Amino acid sequence: MVENDTPIVHLHKFRDKKQLQGEEASFQLIEKVKRYSERHLNIREMVRAKHIFKLHLQLKEEDEIPSSMYQLFTDWLIFDYQTIHGVSVFQLFLQRQRTQMHEYEMIQAALCMAAVMEPLLITNYDGKTIVGYDLNEEEQVVSLNKVEHSSLTIVRGTVVFLRRIPGIKNNFAFTPLLLCQDVHPFSELRTNYQRMGKKDTLRSFLKHRALDILPESQYWEVVSQ
């Protein structure tokens, strides 16, 4: 019996290994993009980006972005902000660095670029993985291997905003998480999406509302990845 199970055990170990490799490659890639943005975005571009971010989140123009929100700002800056070149910072990075990237990095880059900040209504959390429904009312399973789990308060009915990409076993979150204990923002977004008759894809609907989909800042907290 043990011998018959051995190939299955090996397969599970192989899948676990490949899952972690994919996650690690994505996190390393994001760190490279962050360093690129710090070095190559000029002051004018950063001032413009911060102005838009503060405007959407109703922050005072004269105030600095709170440290609790800065990871969210960096995430939005990389993936959703449109630079004066008409593309995202992530796309600028790829245009200038792709000749130096390995094939597996290009694959992870394509997956990262396709991801959008989206809400999931949580039905289960086991300390490592969340299960929840997206705006299409489809169940999603997302690994949170890079999160300090002891600090999380995720219960059934919590709304988590995240970006996720597919791994060998599960989707996994690769950017900061936003936790919201109020289900109303999720319900409102789902209603708005359904009213459109799903004329837009879910990704397009969320991509064009990257900051507008977030609830008022007093109702959520950012969890680092």
C-alpha cells in the first residue's frame, strides 16, 4: 500500500515545490520593479501619481501618504497608474529590462500584469489559505504563504482585497492585502457589476476602477506581504 502511494506523495511534493518556486519568482520580480521605480521615475511623475492617489482616497493634498497606506500606493503605482508615457510602471520596466530577463521571469511577469486588485468575500480561512467568492460569485482559493498569519483577523464574512495569480496548486496573493470587516463594499460592487449586465469582463471592470473600488479608508487595514 505504501509503495502504491509513493508516486502520489512525490507528485504532491513536486507540486508544492513548484508552487513555492512560482511564488518566490513573482515576489523577486516585484522587488525588481519596485527598485526600478525608485531609481527611474522622476519627481514630476511621482508628484502626479501621489496627487491622483490622494484625490481618490480623499487624503489632504498637503499631507504625506500615511505609512499604513504606502504599500498600497506602491502597488497601485506599479500596476495601475498610467505614466506620462501612457503605460504602467510595470510595462516600462519590461520594455527596458526584458532582454535581461529569463523565460520564467517573463512568464511570471505576464501573470502579474494580468492580475487586478479585487475583492473576495471570505467563507473560510485555515491560517495559510483563504477561500472566498469573487464578484462573479465563483469560488476562489488563494494561498497566503508570504503573510504573517498571526497578525490576521480573517473570519467568515471578511472582505479581502488582493491581487492573485495562478500557481501549480492554488492561486496566490503577491501584493499587500486589504482587510475590510464590512461586507457592504463587496455587495455594492457586485450590484454595480451586475447592473452592467457583465458587458465588461470582470478584470476590465476592476482595472478601470483600481482605486474607486476601495471602501473608505477608515473601514480597512493594509496587511504587508
